[in-house]
Amino acid sequence: MRFRRGLTALAAALLVVPLAPGAAHADPAYPFRDPTLPLATRVDDLVGRLTLDEKISLLHQYQPAIPRLGIGLFKTGTEALHGVAWSNDHRNNSAKIDATATVFPQAVGLASTWDPALITRVGAAVGDELRGFHAQDPVVWGLNAWAPVVNLLRDPRWGRNEEGYSEDPLLSGVIATAYGEGLQGDDPDHLKVAPTLKHYAAYNNETLRDRTSSNVPQRVLNEYDRKPFEIALRNGAATGAMASYNLINGRPATVDPDLGTLLRDWSDQRLFNVSDAWAPTNLTGSQAYFVTQAEANAATVKAGLDSFTVNDANGSPTVTAIKEALAQGLLAESDIDASAGNALSIRFRLGEFDPDGGPYAGITPSVIDSPAHRALARETAGEASVLLKNSGILPLKAGGSVAVVGPTADKLYSDWYGGQLPYRVSVLDGVTERASSVATSTGSDRIALKDTATGRYVAALDGAVIGTSAEAGPAAQFDSVDWGDGVSTLRNVANGKLVTYAWGPFVANSDEPNGWFVQQQFKIEDQGDGMVVLRYAGYETQEPWFPETDYVTVGADGNLTLGAASAATRFTRELLVDGVAEAAAQAKKAQTAVVVVGTDPFVAGREAHDRVSTDLGARQEALIKAVRAANPRTVVVLQSSYPQTVTWAQQHVPGILWTTHAGAETGHAVADVLYGDVNPSGKLTQTWYSSTSQLPDDLLQYDIIATEQTYLYSDTKPLYAFGHGLSYTTFRYGVPVVKNGKVSLTVTNAGKRAGDEVVQLYTHQRTSRDETANKQLRGFRKVSLAAGQSTTVTFDLKPSDLARWDQTRQRWVVETSVHDVLLGSSSSDIRQRATLAVKGETVPARDLSVPTRAETFDAYAGIRLLDESKASGTVVGASAAGGWIAFEDAALRGGTTFTARASGAGTIEVRLGSPTGRLLGAATLADSGGVYTYATVTATLTRFSGRQDVYLVPGPGLRLATFSID
């Protein structure tokens, strides 16, 4: 047998493995089925056996079976954010199949434990359960998990706040690492589950998310938005990333070149990157970035994505477009080989091609919702609870009479990325197990809506269709709950079902808000004259194609439909039962009142819909005030996916406890904390603001440095600081020692009961060329201490840990500076301080005589960051006349020539000191011939020298890539 030149001895040996004529297609002698061989060898062997068509087929989310090699179907993407949630069944029109499984606290709650070891256990349990579902039906329950979400919780109004971990990149990265490691298992060569990080990158808004561009300067992108992805990948805790829907600096994230460069550099494993659902067709649709799907798919593969999540189970459009791209020379077969190999790499690591299926193949469905997992869910929900305030009312003593009131007192909710709860223990249930007697009330108002024109009432008629009735009986009565942002649900008294639009007609047929289009949402808008109109607030109204027809109108036939605001039917809102007064009456008769308020994860904020404010619903706020007035011994339990503005409660209510929607064991966990069986140790992972006014006006302001967002840069006094969380005991911090790259201190439980403390290490750089964070988390440790016990806590803190991004030279730098070393129980509760003198670099003055990228500015206003080309690069453009960029501390050597590389058409002014300072000259580009066609322009400048701040003022319609002054 003759071998090709350069073939290694190992590869040659593999090729002479005897294959008997007529052997089975899945011959176990194939080298790719030999688990003793290196992974790269196995992948290459299998890719080499595939036809081009077979390789292309692997680039779709449903990788079809290849019977001739004994390879089965592989489906990417099972949702497993805080438990196995759902997947799709291609055999049934890609129907969404919800898992009934152990549901752990929402992701923001998992991070609130600040306990990586616990989160690794949670991830391991979720991985076991996904393996159990896979054993039941491998077609539906694929082992490529789309979790965790590591997008930073920059702004609490983001609709997907519940899915992320923290506003801090280190904390997010560490918790993601812990969860990913748990999902993957501890075998060095095999994966239990293959985790995928979501969503790369700079993604924090839902409204028009596929059309908005996140304007992120280099420093913010490197220090902030990329960092949690880097941490998880460097720690080997994920097998790939999902690209986000948004554009980043003018380029769709689906074709972000980082996917094929930075991300792969961060990992020592081969990565398998995927698109978000339907994002590849956004490139030719809503984003209009490419003309043809062949161009779009080619660019997607070239950028570093390996899997197209589109067209449900139908891979034909993807395959067709990729074949067209190959025929047009936009792709080479080597590109297909690389992506197919990436796709297959995780399948090898999952054990699919091992003769025995790998070490995790024996996991059975018996693990799903097992007693051990139920116990872990309760433990985790307890640790995730955060005690926000306690003026001595907590912990409660068992027994006595308790009023448990509020819209979420007897309710548990899951969310879009949570599984179905196998059972439910509400807060009411948990308290009932501890108290001698319990009274309850939802606190919801019972109302009737009467058409002022006809005198008839909105009512549920035959078949639960909503029409009108002359009678105001139970069918014409609705229990209204205000969930915030003015959005309410209306539950019909006669049948107990929620009013739903259902694309027409209106019906009362839903148990809870649900579905992708949450059609159970309404706004009852006061008209100022004693009348109201009813506005439908379902999710489809967020799109511009349905902006003006969302008001309820009653036709001549008595049927309800949607119409324009001008045609809205005017109703009188009759208050039949004042729910707030009813709840307050119950509270007044009890020894203690527990008010359970918060959010429904499907209402007034969720994927595809951002929140307007951080306020509780107005009637929920009124409920807290009324109950507190009725009973001074009031505890508020916030059950919410978001930070809430509870300023009044903080000032007037003696006890406040926060929990996310924490799964079936929520009620047990909350009661465990309220009654002291669990000493609370959870800490907030994002800032809770005193008012929505403390947030930027626009959710699209991604530059946290310029707009002073998060605890890192905000100077506002929050309601609760990042890292805040109280305990039933107290902890004393000893004097820290900073030496040899370590920070050590003694922590003592100075109270009378055992407890856990999260010791937090922050630093502040005193001097720098640029603005630095007020303080930044550098490490944390959760310690468990008996009463009176002490322990030594040690952190690593090396000078390299203090590096920041130097935009002037586009690299990381450690500056010479003194750093404050801050240790405490939260970012605002600093107990001990020390200093660390670091000898590093001094950033030199800018040298503008060499080509300087415009995106490396120090300051800016009225500027958009845009794509230099469709493949790579970032340039600067003015969003309006007068936009400017500044290059500070430039060493000017008397240069008189300004040279710029730009596209489009317009003038670039060069000024000193300010955007309106001394004009040195201006260069005009007549027309380069297109936004991606660049030309060089020059201008003669007035001579100047010294260290100066140089301002460039580009005219609208011009894109500036680079410039120099020499």
C-alpha cells in the first residue's frame, strides 16, 4: 500500500487497519471508534470518511444520521439554564417539549449563593437529569446544552435579567465556570453534557434586539463584556458559545470574527459555536447585511460559527446556501471540514462513538427529580435567598398566627427557560408548616368593566369567549393583579381562567401567562374622567408592524376585538372587592404578617420585552403599605426575577427577604430562612437602585465607564449595594496581610449562632492615565463558621490580576500605582483596608505620527462605532453633526500633515483642546464610492507641538478608520 508523502507513522498505522469486505457499515474497527486514540486523530479520521454532502449536513442544528457509518441523528441545543427545561421534537413539527424535572433557582438566584462548589453540584444534577432524559428519548433530548448565560446584568430593566448571573464580570465568570464544570462532569476525556455559553456578546436589550447595535468601545468590550466568556473558556467549562442577536459596533454578532479567533484562543479544547434561533436568516432579513443567503452563510462559517439554528428540523435551506457559497468560491471545502470537525468533536467527547457510549452512558431516567435533587434544590434555594433588611423581627418563632398575603403567596412560577415544576411548595405552604394558624389573601382587586355606551359588562360567555352581558355576576367579574409597568392580568371569577387574546377572539382559558407571545397581559388606563380603556399588552405589540391596534373595542355584536386608541371602548371600572383592604384586614388579626409580592416571569419583562422601570406594581406597593399600617410586625418576601425599587419598604418594614423564582422547593426554602433553620447567606449580584431615575435614559447605553453604570463606576447611592446580604449572626474581620501575591485575613463569627459569610475582596487603583473603577471585585470566599469560630481566608492577588486595557496601544497593561485593597461583606460594607504598591508601566504619551486607529479614542460624544468591513474591523462615524472623538495626552512633534483613511463622504476637522477648540485644519473626502470602500485624504495643519489633547470632528456620512499627524 502506497502512502502520501508526509503521513505520520500513527496515521499510516490507522490506514492499514484491516477492513473485511462486506463488513458492517458501523465496523468497530474504524479508528474513529477507538477511544484509546487522541481526539484529534479520531475527528480527522471520521471527517476524512465523510462525503462533502455529509459534512455540509453537519452544519445544521439537526445533524442527520449517516447510516453507512452507523452515525445517528444529533440535535444541538437542549435548554438547561437552571434545570432541564425544554427541547424540540422534529418528529412532531419541531414541537416544544417541556421537561418535568428538578427546577433550581433562576440563574440570578444561583449566582446569589456566591458558592461555586454548590453551583457545581447543581450543574452536576442538571447534567445527570439531561442524561436521564437522553436515555428516554435521544432524538428530543440532545446532550448539547444551551447554558449558561453569561451576559452581564448591566441594567436591571433588561428583559432577560433572570437568565444572567451578575453585573460583575468576575463573579459571572466564576459561577458560569462552576455550573459548566458540573454539567460536563469530572471525567478528563469525556463530557456528561456539552455546555454552550450564551450570548456572545454585549447583549442587554430585547426591544428590536436583532436590529440594534451595541456601541462598545474597546476598553469596555475587553474589560467587561468579553471577560466572563474568557473566564469560563480558559477554565475549560464550556464547549462553545452561541452568538447573540444584536449587532456589535455595527456588525451582526452572528458574523463576529471573535468567534473564530479570541474565543478559540481562550480554550485549549476544540470549540463548537452555534447561532441563535433564526439568526442566520436575520442577516438577509431584518439586518439586511447580505443580499443572498449564500453570502450570509459563507460569512457565518468564516467568522467561526459551526452550526445554523434555523428552519427547525429542515436543513435543506442551509445546505443549499452553503453549496451555493462553495460554487461561488465564497467558501472552500477546508472551511467545511473545520466546522464539521468542530461539530463532531463534542460528539466524540460525549462518548457517542465509543463502543460503550462513554462513562456517562449508564445514567438512567431514575435520576430525574430524585429525592437527592429535591433536597439539593431546597438547599440551593435557601442559600440563594438574600436578607435585605432585618430590624430584629427575624428569625420568626414557630407557632403563632401568621397572615400570608399577596399575589405570589400561594403561587410558584417557572419561566421560559425553566422546566415544568413536578410539584409546588409555595411560601404559604412553607409558613403553614411552621405556624399555629394561617390566614391568607391574594391582595388582588375584584373588578367589573362596564361599557359606558351600552351599560353591558365584559364577561366570559359560553365557551369562555369574552363578550358582554347585562348581568354583573361571577362571569362578569375579574380578579386583577398589577405586575408592574402598568401591566395586569385578569382572572375570571366564574371559571378561574385568565383572559387571553389568543389572536382573536378574547377568551378566558389560561391557567397562567405562558407561551412565546404572552397574550394574557392588559393595561387598564385611566382616562382622567372616571372612565378607563383596556389596552392589550401582549408581546407582539412590541413590533413596529402592530403599533396602533392594541386597544379593546366592543363591537355592535357585543364581541371584543382590537382597534386603534381613538376607537377604544370606554369602561367604568367597578371595584367589587378591594384586595388591598381585604389583605390588610387579615394582617391586622394575626401576630405576624408576611407579604409576598414580586413578578410573574412571563409578565411585564421577559425575552423579547424589556421592562420600563424597576418599580413594583402600584397595587403591590399599596399592599405593602396597607399591611404594614395594619400590623407593625410585617415581613416582605420579594419573589422576583429582577431588582425592585422597594425604597418605602426599606424605610418602614422591619424585615425584607428576596428570592428569585426558585423552583418547587421555594416555600420550604423561604420558611427555612424566615424561621431560622437556615441562616441567610445570599448576596446580591447586582446593584438595587433607589429609583429608576438612577439608571441611564436609554437601555442601549453600553459604555459603563462613560455613563457610570454598575457598582464599578456609579457614584449614586443605591438602595442595596452590589454584594449586600445580611445574616442572623455577625462576622469580625481581622487585619489583612498583603504579601507575596497573597491577601490573608482572619474572619471570626462573633455572634451566637453558626453562619456563612461571603468575604469579598475589592481593589481600587489610585492613579492611572484613565478613569478606573471606584472598586472592582477581585475575589470572594464563602466560609462556614460556628459561633465563636475563626478561620483564615486567603486570596491570590498578583500584579497581573490588576491589568487593565490600554486603548492607546491596544493591549493589557499593569500601571505603576498604589492600589487600595478592600475587604468586606459587600461593596459598600468594607471592613478592612490595606494597600498594595505595584511597579508596572507608565502609559506613554500618544504618538499620533504613526497610523492610529480611530476606535482607540479616549473620549467621545455623538459617535457610532461601525464595521470597517463585513469581515472585521471597527471604525468611527458621527451619529449627528458635531460628534467628536478625543485623543488625550498626545506628544505632538510639530507635524503639519493630517492623513486619514476613511470611507463615505464628508469633512474631518482637527482641533486642539476641545471639540470647538482651535481649528488646525480639515480634510474633505468627496466620495469614496461606498461605506466599505476606503480612500486616503490629507490636509495641511497649522504647526503645533507639545503634549496636547487632539479632537477629531468627523462629519455625518463619513467613516474614519485610521489617521496620523506627521
